Amino acid sequence: MHPAGLAAAGTPRQPSKRRVPVSQPGMTDPHQLFDDTSSAQSRGYGAQRAPGGLGYPTASASPQSAFLGDPVSNMAMAYGSSLAAQGKELVDKNIDRFIPVTKLKYYFAVDTMYVGKKLGLLFFPYLHQDWEVQYQQDTPVAPRFDVNAPDLYIPAMAFITYVLVAGLALGTQDRFSPDLLGLQASSALAWLTLEVLAILLSLYLVTVNTDLTTIDLVAFLGYKYVGMIGGVLMGLLFGKVVYYLVLGWCCVSIFVFMIRTLRLKILAEAAAEGIPVRGARNQLRMYLTMAVAAAQPLLMYWLTFHLVR
């Protein structure tokens, strides 16, 4: 073998030196995949400084300020505001026409003392003497000032509580289902609607001129749910015998309450009109009052007897 070849074979091979280019100022890193544009943006931002030397960009007029400064736009905004006000007034009139919101506020003007006295009156109407509704300048006072005034708070809460108690009774008997509970609520509401319609039709046929409104009827007819709740709860706690005793007491109480309340609304108008006490029309009014009062215990039993077993 040639001596030069042996020397080449015995000497280790030196790694080749690679020239790394030196980055110049303003040049990017050769190992960087993408260019860094943040510095360019910062330089561009710095170039947009205001001539005042404060370091903030020059403020330009916004489109909103330009729009508000236009007289035509101001006229358009004023016209739109007037249209919105007229539309709101029209909606309020139509809502008050179909849904008497102002009247409903009167029936919910109650307080804790009124609710307590009213519940006592529903369970013990025999102890109450004065059943006249108080008036102030030909307007009945709010229910919280007169226990004889009808309200919608107690009937509404009693109806909701009755549905909940019915669900509790069905659950204790392993018969609960959403469909059955909905049927219970809808049937109670349907009976209430039929009662109101039947009474209004009867008042029209008998030609009774009374201040008894539809909302008053809903309030008076809704008081029976209070006795229904008491009967069902006592039946669930102590059995069906106690259910019959408590429900019987509540039925008699609501009968007396309805007689003494409605006779002032129906029969008092007849006396004010000069109709004889034993006249035929007055007898019809008396029968109507008795029928409305007698229907309450029947419905109380019909809507609760299947809940207690």
C-alpha cells in the first residue's frame, strides 16, 4: 500500500468548518421559519404619532359622531322616538282593554294581616257580623283595608297549593304521573270556568243589575280551594274519617260565606230597585244565590274524594 494512503488512513478526519453568516442589523434570524413583523408594526405605530409629541395616534372623527352631528339624522331619531311612544301608548290601551291590569292590581292589594283575617273568615264565617263592603268616594277600598272585599291572591295561591297537594296525595298512593296531575289541574280549572259562565248567563237571564264583576266571581268561587286543601291534608294525615269531618265543616262554612256575601251583591240591588221581597224576580234572585252557594260543597267533594283512600 502506498505510504500516502497509510497516512491518510491512520489520521482521523477533521470535521469541516461551516461558515455561519453573521446577522446584520435589521436582518432576520436565518434559523427562523417566519418573519417577525411585530417590530415592523411597532415601528409603523410609532410613525403614526401626533405632531404634538405626546405619543398618541391622531384622533379621527368616528362614524357615530358624524351621524349624530347630521341634522337629518337628528330629525330621524326624533321621529322614531315619537313613533315608539305612540306605539307604546297604543299597546297599553289595547292591553288594558282586553286584560284589565289596573283592576287586577286592586285584587292583589293585600297584606299578611288581611290574609290571616280572610282565612279565619272562610273557616269561621258564623262569628262575623258586618258583611258590608266599605267604599270611599263610590270606589271600594283595597282588600288590605277591608276583610269583606274580594281578592285574587288567596284563590290563586289556594289553586296552586291544591294542585301540589293533589300531587302529594297521588304520590303517597303510588299513582303519581305528570299526565294525571295535569288532568287534575285542568279539570279544576275547567269546573271554575263553567261556574263563572253559568252564573253570568243566569244573571243575564234573571236581568240582575249588579256591580258583581267577572273577577269578583272568580275570587268568590276560588275561595273553596282553601277548604279543599284542609280536607285533603287532614285525610292524608289522619285517615278518611277525619277527611269527611274537616271537609264537611269547610263545606258548611263556604256555603254560609257565599250566602252572606252574594246576597249583598244580588238581593241588595233588588231592594234598591224597589222590587217587592216576595216578587217573582226577587224569588229568582234568591234561588240563584242559593244555587251558587250549594254548588260549592258539591264541587269540593267531587274534586277531592278520589285523593284520599
